[in-house]
Amino acid sequence: MKAINSISALMQQKPRKGLTVFVEGYYQTGDGGGGHYYWDNTSTLTVNNGTVVASGHTSLGRWLLNHKGVADFLIFGIMDSTRPADDALDALVNDTAITQIYASSALLFQRRHRFSRSGITLDFQNFTVSTQGIADAPVNDPFAAVMFFQGKTAGAPVTFTLTDTLVEQTDIFPVSDSSVFHVGDWYAVQVAPVSGSAARELQKLVQVIAIPDGTHIQTGYYNGWALLAGRVISWQKVEPVEFVNIKNMQFTGAGSDPITGSHPVAFEYAVYANVAGIHSTGSFWPVVMRRWNTHYLTQQCSLTNPPDVAYGGAGYLTQQIYCLYGHVSDCHVSNARHLNDFTASAYCLVENCHADGQSAEKGPFVTHGQFEHDLTYTGNSGLMTFANSGATWGGSAKRINVRKHVCPWFVARSGVSDLMLEDMVVISNANIPQSGMLWVNADGLQMTGCTADKKLVISQASQRSARKNIIRQCQFTLIDDAAPLIQSNVTSSVTFRDTIFNALNGHAFASKAPLRFVNCEFEGGSSAASVAVASSTLDLQGSRINKVPFILSGNEPKQIDIHFSTLIQSSVDFSALTLQTAGSLMFVNNRLSDTAIIAQPETSGNVIWQQNMTLTAAASVED
């Protein structure tokens, strides 16, 4: 085989049919470029001076690189970041015969590229990708990334108006004519907004997996929200990009606004589009921007010091809109806005991701409230706020699970149903206003092993769940602000088990909903201000009340049970309580120490007082 030292020498080599030449380098022998080239006298491929090289002897035919599906930027003479690599990137990605692309040096990109290519891996091998001098982006376009992989829609949408309610958790959808659908096809399915401009219960990229009959299709997705009769479902066929992998990049952004700013990766209408090991400094829009994505991984990525964290959409590590079956893991941000943002997404997992610096107060973990469902967070750290982006998105979410999380602030006060919190630690930070606060929605709320060191707020913004609100094995230390722990708008019962309340000082349980404490502890604060309880049904069992004056008030029928060996070491004041005939007060089998029980003498309800044990002579009963 003939060997020559450079691509320029290859151009001067006289070609002949079937000739194969080994080029020892791009500019010179050993510089990493070159490779095996063969002469194809029938080829009319566009010359790119890398994989396709022209001859200086004839305009007919081309020298073609025998790359076997693997290529490097070196074969285009890109040896460092002094020369833009945009033409090489276009040539490599748009060559469908190439499935693996490698970088062996730092690279400079000055254009924003859009691809519709599937089945490709780009491995930058941890070299720096910079974007100084990159072309301006369109106004407010977070998809104007250096590399934007985008599937395409096909044909007009097919619509169907529901004649019956479509129940939650079904993967079989009614259609007018299932013959227009085919197994394996992908569709962007959605319904019209129910409120605002974006609050849709259904908005996902799904695959048809079966055709049960002439008027139904089965998809690879169990819907998370019921749809009422009369709602119109739209099915837009999509040809997604698939099996795209981008990894191992040190990205340096340029610019500081939506026009000049840059970011590395975006996907739309994408399936199995994975990102790993992208570490970005100074990118404007989300480092990994996704919309209409299904089945994907985002792993070991990071963002440090974006130029803007105030502009909507700026300064994110990853934003995921209408996404399904995603897994975000081992990621990190410093001084960023959001680490992970879900909008109208479902069945996704976020684990071992962490935020520090100013990121802690910007909300690293958020959902927009656009009917997200079935999201799980495990072993992360950083501020969380769910379904809290305003009326445009609707403020709804369900079945969000958070485990082993540490943060300065947690808020899920909007319509988050069936929220599960396990081993969450909320720790105040002097530099973050309102830190130390845990605010949750009493709609199927389950909390286990959680702590907050300044504030607990339980309110209610939705009534969807069939399960009880149960808080167990938790500990709350409260600041001296006399704020209600349970707000008056809570209408669902709340049960506390094995839970400790420290520094109670005038805090109130302001809801009239049933309230139950089992094996709980109440410790008073410095001023020992009274704690008001307005519940219509209060059940206090096996608990300990120490230096916490309780005031029970209200004039509606109540059922108040304080029994089963509750240890009371402070006053319990019923003087503001007027029991109606239908109400009752049961004070049975308790232990009293330095206690004053103050009851309303003209109470007309049933008062039961028996089998209590006075531990010290200081205890007294006033009736």
C-alpha cells in the first residue's frame, strides 16, 4: 500500500480506480490525522477535506476515508481550538455511516447546529469545548444550542373527543379509527389546557405498543390524570431522533444574554438521547435542554457560575419539558439557578445530585406544576419547591417522593397530592431568607423521619387524595413567630405519631379538621405562650406536654379526647371552649404534674373526668 504524509499530498496523488493509500497525518506524518483512503471514481459527495477529499487531477471522483464508522476531528485537521470545528462537526454528524465521533483536542464552535440524526455517539474525551465568537441566537430560544438534535412531526394531528371519562392509570386510549396507527410509531399526545395557557393533564411523547381493536390503541405510558368526557385528545405523529449519546465534555460558554449566550446540548422529539460527563462553566440556557423526550439518562454533569440566574430559563443544569422515563444522577451545580426542572413530566428519577453556593437559595429542584406525576428524588441536597410556578402552569402534581434529602427550604404548598417525604432534613442558613421552613400540602401527605429547625407549615390547596395525612417519627423546632403550624384552610384530618415539637411559643393548630397526636412530645419555648387548638376532633394519646399551655376554643360541636397516659406538665385551658350538646370532653387515665386544668363551668356537653393520676400536689383542677 502506498503511504503519503499529508492530505495535501493526497490531493496531488494521481488517482486510479481501486487505488488505496495510507495517509500518515493531516498536515504531516504523526499528527493524528489521515488514515486509509480509497479512490471512488464515481463519487460525487461534497468535498470536506476530511472524510471526502478531492483530487487535484480530476473533478470526477473522490478520495474517501475508510473510517469503519469511527471518526475524529483530527481527520479534518482540527488540532486545537485555534480553528473553528463547525464544518467538521456538520460533516461528521451528517455522515450516516459514522456512528462514533471522538475529539482528541480542545475545540471551538462558532455556529449553532441542528441535526436530525439518530444512532450516534459523540465523545469529547473531556477536552474543552469553547464558544467565543459564536453566532447570535434567535430571541428567547433555549434550543439554540451548539448541538440541537431534533426529531420531526409527520402529517396532521389526529384528534378524538372523549365520550366517557378516561380514568387514571390506563395505557389504552380510545380513537376514532385505530387503523391509522401502527405498532412502533411515536406520537406527541396532548389535550387542551384546562386553565392558564399551559396546564394540560396529558402531554407526552409515547409509543404505540398494540392495537387492541378498531377504536383503541395501547401505548407505553400509563396516564397520570383522569380526563373527563368532552376533552379532546390530539395525536401528532413524530419521527424522533433515537439513540444519541453525548459525553465527556468540558464546556465553556460565551455571552451573557439570550442572544449571545451559549449552551452545549438540546433535544426535542428524542428517545434514548443520553448525556454524561458534561461539565459546563458560563453557559446561559440549560446545559441539557429537553422537550418531548422519553427514555433518557443525564449522568455526572455539572454547571458552575452561569452568567445569569434571573432571566427565565437561564442558569439551569437541565430543564425537562413533557418528558417521560428520565433518570438524572450524580450531577452538581454551583451558583446556578435550577439543577433539575420538570415541567409536565412523569416517571422520572433524580438521585445523588447536589447544589451549593448561591444555588442553595435559587431552587435547585423544582417542578412547574403542569400536572407532573410519579417523580422520585433520592439522596440529593438543595432547596426544593414543587408545583410553584404560577397560574400559567396550573400548580398541580401528584405522587412525588423525596427520600434522604438535605435542604435549607422545602415548599410544596400548591396542589401537590400524595406527597411522600422520608428522612428529609431542613436546616436554616443565615444567608437564605425563610430557610429552615418546611411547607407542605395536606392532601394525602405522608412524612417519615423528617426534621425542620425553624418552621413547619401545613396548608391545603387540593382535595384529590384518598389516603390520610400521616406525619410520623419527625422532629420540628420552631422559631418564636407564633405562626400556625396547621393553617385554617386545612379540611382533611392530620395524624402525628412519635413526633417531637420543640420551642412551642404561641403557635397554633388553626384548622377545625380532626387532629390526632399519638406518642408525641410538646416542649414549650422561652415565653411559654399558649398554643391554640381549634380542631373539631382532638385525640391526644400517650403523649407528653411540657410547659406548653394549651387553649382549646370554639363553639361548634367537638370531640376532644385526652387519654391513655398522656403526661401533662403544664396548664390545659378549656375556658374558651363552649361545648355544644353534641360535643364532649374526655379526660381519662392521664398523669398530671404541676398542672392546672381550667374548664368552662357552664359547659353543656358531656364532660368525662376519671382515673387521672396527680403526680404532684401542685396539680389542680378548676371547674
